Amino acid sequence: MNKLTAGFKRSAWLSQFSGGVVFVLVSLLPILLVRFFNPSDNPNPQPVATVSAAGTLQVILKPNQVDQFVTGGTINGEPVEFLIDTGSVDVALSHALAQRLRLVLLPGGVSMTGNGNVEHWTAWLEHVNVGGFVAAQVKATVLPNLPGERVLLGMSYLKHLELTLAAGELTLRPASRR
């Protein structure tokens, strides 16, 4: 291999590499701009139940910039931020948040997550409140490696509600008793 061929191969690799870096940066630019100019991705920081035209209580949630439903609420009276997650069996929170909330951790098991199988603890939440809809004795999964303090609001709480997705909004109402 002569010097010209070796130099060409090196510059072709560098060109491909730098092109890939530019592509990634351009792809991430809209996300970074949204985060910079609008750092909060919670359009529902303090939801409040209202009375619908039919006379039922409801909480209407608006989606954030990435079409997720994030809302404020409380666990045992302490303010938290929830991400509505109908794919989660339980309410799921980080170990750090569980410690801050002074939850009693019980032996759990293994959870299947997007990052693989993870050992977890179980906790019982005395009260979970979103917009005035309170559920008592809600089962929670405490994960050791869940980043941040956002809580996944899973079906152990959501089963107490009726969820309706229409016109881009998520409406929560008390589940009808059968």
C-alpha cells in the first residue's frame, strides 16, 4: 500500500466519521432547542379535577412536546412528577426517591425493563393523588437504577380511573363501580 492509498483511506474514514457526527448533532438539535427554550416538559404541573358537562369529575391532561402525559401529583402528601405509563403494572419509582419519601422497602423480585431484568423492592404507598383523585394502599416497585425523580404512574393506581384519549388530551375520571 503506497502513501497515497493509505492517506486516501484515512481521509475517507475521517469524512465518514465526521459526517456521522454531524448527522447525530443535527438530529439532536430540535430536542436540545426545545429543552433550552422550554426546560419544563410537564404541561400539567398542578392538575385540578373539574366537573364535566355530564356532571362527572375529570382531570384533563395535555401532552408534552414528545406526546407523553406528564403531571404533578403527590405520594403520601409529598409533591412528585408522574409520567402516565399504562404499560407499567405498578407505580415505579427510583430508590433515591423512595428513600426521600421514607418508604418501607420489602423484598421484591425481578422486573423486566427496557434495560433488561432488574432486581427491585416493593413498597406500599399510603396515598397517591393526581388532581384530587386519591387512591390508598397503592403497590409500588422501587428500582435501583431508575434515573431521576420522575415516577411512572402505572396500573396499580390507574386501575381506579377511567382513561380516555381524545383530541390529543388524556381525560381521567373515576372508574364506574360495577
